[in-house]
Amino acid sequence: MLPASTINQMGCVLHRLGVIVCVMKARDYHRMLYEAKQDLARYLVKRQKLDQEIARRQAVVSKLQDLCAEEDQRQFKKAVDRVIKADLKVGITEAVRVILQDNFFPMTAVDLKKQIEARKLNIQRYANPLAVIHTVLKRLIQSGDVKVVAPINGLKAYQWISSTDKALSELQKTSELESAKHGGLKDSK
């Protein structure tokens, strides 16, 4: 409830239900409108200043994000360089193994050499890098990890044998052995 002095100054009348009804003069409404407009103008100026500050902050955030992205990219490149340098310590056999596993399609020894060089593995330390690659391929074929497939441009092509292919091959061999043991398939009547 308003204090009695305020009620008297505003020319308010107490209503029977306890509601205060104020009878104001037209100039009081004009004064209140003027003050409300002044408040609105102050708030609009504050909002304009806030909008300008927000725009400045957004620009700062955007620039910082760009700088962080560049730094993240540099960090990523450093990490990649570390991995490449670590790969340099990997032997040529492991490099051939990884490259063949990564590629779905068959590759020639020349293709393998190019891929090894692209991965920055120094194979120039070998007098004849292709001969070394052929030796590695021969060992991988003997171990059952690689198979020779149809030639590409007249050159032998090699393909990694997936674990699924190995399992199917073993099942087929087992089936053939069982069939040979039992004298082939017999028809029962």
C-alpha cells in the first residue's frame, strides 16, 4: 500500500473495496510520458553501446578462433611429422605390409615403391630398392599374407589377403581334405 502522503498528493481516492483510484491531471500524464520516453531513450543508448561492444567482442572471438585453428593446424602438422619420423624407423617389410593392407586394389612393386617414397620412408639407402621390395613380397607370399593377382600393364600385381579370405581359404582346404579322405562325395540311395 502507498503511504498516505503519496496518496493525498496524487489526488487518489480510496474505493470501498480497498482499491486506490488515482485521479491525475493531464499534465501529470504528460510528465510521466516524458519521463518514460527519457528512460526509453537512455535504455536505447545503452543497448546501442552494448550492441557495439558485442560486435567488437564477436570480432575478437572470431579472430581468436582463427588463431587457435591455425595453432591447432600447426600442432596437427607437428604430430603428423612425428608419426612420419616414427615411420622412418619402421622397416621396409612393415611399410609394404601396411600399404598393401590400406589399399583395396592390387599393386605392382613399382606402385609400392612410389607409396613408400610418398610416406617419406628412406629406401634410397638400398642399392636396389625394387629388388628389396620384391624380396619382401616373396616372403609375404610365402607366409600367406599376400597373393599374386592378374598382371597390371605386364607387371605382377600383389594384393593383401584379408583375414576373411584366409578363413574362407582354410575352410575350403579343410572341406577338400575331408572330401578326399572319404573318397569324394557318394550318392546314397
